[in-house]
Amino acid sequence: KIEGAAIDTLRLAVVGCGAVIEQRYVHAFKKLKWMPSVLIDPSPNRSKSVAGMLGGRFAEAGRALELAEAFDAAVVSVPHALHEPLCLELLRAGKHVLVEKPMAETADSCARMNHAAGEGGARIAVALMRHQAPSLRWLKAALNADAFGKVKRFTIREGYEYAWPLTTDAMWRKEQAGGGVLMDTGAHTMDQVIWWFGEPDDIEYFDDCDGGVEANCLIRMHWANGLEGEVELTRTRVLSNTIKLTAEKGRLSLGITGTGVTGDEAMLGFASPLGKPPFAPIAGPGLFVHLLSNFNQYAQGRDDANVVTGEQAARSVALIERCYAARKRLNLPWIAYQEAV
């Protein structure tokens, strides 16, 4: 548990004052008593709204670096297409960055961002906050220790009827979002796949994109060691929101965001440094408290801080690119498609 101790060693800017800042970060700022000194958004109403939630007045500017002397690090939460240009500017100026997921739309963009961090002597981390969940970290430790024997297969089903309180329509515009549910929710899911199992050798990818952004997708993955995995993502219906494993010692099921762990007794007995199941679940806003606390440590040179670095996050972006490059039409039997002549 993180107590609400003040963090005053880094002065913080928020670049982009949209829904995720309101719904998740405001709680974390207050809990940690780490208040931003700068709020930046193209809409004065957005920055004023967040300022009201934080209970203070904050410096504003049209561009982040107009107030460069007022902050040391920045949380960047803007449409996906703007991640690269904004982060390049900040990192080259020596500002540490916590950027919302996905890190960028392409692996090449990620590489440029990581290079810029080196140029500026800054650090970049990506807000893949599921790495903060104790049960998901326990799974990683168990897999590293080969505690389940050979893992044969896994399935991930993740989806809801989309209800996030958006403040713009950027998520529905391909030129701003870069993609649909795979680029959005899948940024978390593909990161988890690589975190736990490494990068797949072969993939099959299917989605329902018809010129816009996809709302449903299915990915089948294969590894040279015989592991098979299937990931289903949707914005149109409620799925189980679990990862299920079949291994030599039995079966295991976990909530995809780090909730309950169930399974065969032989699978649940592994004790990691965090202990063993059951773990107390951490609600979404609580994960951001841990995320920000660890980012603060990482930005100050703590290499062992629990963050997803730019180098690590770039791998999941590359996997998303591989999926889009291999796209096939998802079978939707209730829709009659007419192929182009």
C-alpha cells in the first residue's frame, strides 16, 4: 500500500487534459500529493476542468516548452498521432516523460522517441499500468520460475460495450488513433503477452475494420516451443475479461486487469516475492497511484523501479504492427460483404 506522502522532487506538467487524466490521474496526484505545476491542453475548458478537480490554479501555455523552466517531467495524454512529436520535443529538452499507451503508432516512431531520450539525457516510460497489479506480477514470477511446467495454451478474452467518457472523437478517427480496439485495449494486451511469453513466432490476425477503426479483432499466435495463444478483443460486447492458461500441472484463470486468481491447487501453490494468491485487488485508479510513484523513482535514476520503459513498450507496438500487416476480414456471418471488383 502506498501512503499519501508528498512527492516534491520533480516538478510535473500534464500535457493533454482529457478523460484519462480526469478519471485516473487526478486521484493519483491527490493521493501522492504530487501536484502538477503546469496543465496544457488546446482547449482552455479542459485544463480549467482538471484544475478545478485538483483545487488549484496552474500555469498554462500553447506549447509545453513555453513553460519549460516550470517542470522537470511530464505526463503526456493526447491523441495517439501526437505522441511522437510531443514526446520528441520534451525528451530532447531533457524532460522525463510518462506517455499514455500506446507509446506510438509505429515501431519506427518508438525508436525515434527512445533515441530522443538518449539525446536529451531523459527517461521515458509508458503508462501500461497492469504491471502494477500483484496477481499479474505473480504470474510473471511463476512463469519465470517454470512453476507450472510447460505452458501449452492460453486464451485472453477482453471486452466491454464501450462506455469510456471521451472528451474528443479522436479515438474513432484512424488518422488520430492509428487503429481501433487493437491499438487501444490491445496496447495493454499485447504488452502482457510479450511480458509473460515473449514475442510469438507466427500470428494470424482478423478484424472487422472496413475503412475506419476496428471494433472487434481476433489474434492467433504460435511459438516455436509449441505454445499456442488466442486473443479476442471487442468494444461491442462483454467478454470474460480473463486470461486462462493450460499447462502441465493444470489450469489457471486470472482477471486480465489483475483481479481474482483461480485454478488447480498445483498451479496456485507458487510463492513469489509478493506472496501467493489470493491477492487484494487494486482498483483502476489505485494502479495509477503505483504507476506514478514508480515513474517518479525511475525518472530520478532508479533502474529497478516497476515501470514499462520505452524500449519494452516498443516491442508491443511492433507486434500490433505485425497484426495489422497480416489483416484478414473477421467472419461476421450476419453481415453480407460485397467484394470490390
